[in-house]
Amino acid sequence: MDAPQASYIGIDPSLSKTGLACISKDGLTTRLVKTPLTGVERLRYYRDELKTFLEMALLKGKILCVCIEGPSLGSINRADDLGQLRGVLSVCARDYCPRVVIVAPSSLKKYVAGHGGAKKDAMIRAAQKQWNIMLSEDEADAAGLAAIARALHDSSWLKTRAQMEVIRGYKCPKLKQRLSSHTRDNI
């Protein structure tokens, strides 16, 4: 009996350009969406582009998980606008899939490049090595997020210790908490 067809989606939101990726039985599909629009019109445009991408992904199989890159802790530029975009994309993704996971940028970097402080060029190189195709930085991030979505559903795709640690952190978040050597409980 054939395994059920499935799709896993990654979304790297940005106000100027958003990377979308789908991993399915056909391999990796990416799309870079750009617009000069602003305000509500930009939100509507990105929502509509994501809907089209998700509908195409559904043709390849049921969408089992969507991962969206979350905010970096140091982000201050246009944080409100980016938060609105992330919210619109999250709600849209939820219409197509019950499992939407917000992934911290450091977790994405650790999963793809092996450490949470990886630079953009290291992310691009790691993604190109994985899929053997040229990707923009936004597409590389989206592809990494789609890979995390797939690994959250099926851990047989995990290859490195860093990847295992990232997935374990999302599956068992309480394990991430460690006791400080200065707490009473640790004496």
C-alpha cells in the first residue's frame, strides 16, 4: 500500500519579500513573493499569494504542518507591521492546516546550519547542499522551515544532533527548561 501523500510548508515572512516553500513527494518547491504595496493592501496581497501557494500544495497531498519564522528578539524595525503580516499569514495557513508552528529564528538556523547564530550565507549554502538548487535567502529560510515541519511530523528525516535538539524542543518544550545553579531546587 502506498504511503499517504503529504505536504509540509515553510513561510519566511518579510514586508518586502516573503519566501514560501513546500516539501512533498515531488521534492522541494519554493516561491519568492514581492510587492511594492503597503498597509492593508500588502497584507491582502500576501494573504492571497499564500492561499494560492497552499492550494497548489494541496494538489501534492494533505498539508500536515506549516512552520512560520517568528520574530527575532532584537527586532525593532517595523515590528508592528511585521507582526500584522505574520498574524495574517498564520490565520491563512490555519485555514489549510490544523498545525501551525511559529519557529524562532535561532531554532531555524540551528536546524539548517547546525548552530543558532548562523549567518545568511551559511543558511543559503546549507540549503543548497540539502536540495542541490540555488535559492535566495528567503527561499532558503522557507525551505528550512518546511523541513522542520516535515521533521515535526516524521522524525525519520532527522540527520544531525542539532536537528534532533530543535525538534525535541518543539515536541517537548518543558525539556528545554534547565535549572539554574543558583536556584534553591538545585542545591
